[in-house]
Amino acid sequence: MTTSEFINKNLNGTSQYRLSKLSGISAPLIANYCNGKSEPSIVNFKAIVKALDVIKDNLNDFMYEN
């Protein structure tokens, strides 16, 4: 699973704009992450995971896969 697939899978109805506001990451950068045009830094990835309230098991599965 790519990072963009992981983010999109965990949006659960949250818009990219809302994710931007919750994470403190600019909307264009969130769009790039979701479209696979760029990869988030560790700091931004953590902010996204926290903003989306990702279930620990989902995060572990992603980390194990990659």
C-alpha cells in the first residue's frame, strides 16, 4: 500500500481541506500526498495520522507492509 492509498483509505469522509485544517499542513500539500505526487515527511505523516485518528492496528499494518 502506498502512502497516498493509506491516507485516502483513512480519510473516512474527511475532506482534504478538513485534513489540512486538522493537521496544520497546507491544502495543496495534502492534495499532493493524496494524489501520490509527493511523500510526507515523518513529521507531516505523524500529523496526518493524529488528525485522522488512525487506529493503531491500521498503522501497524501499513508500517509492516512497507
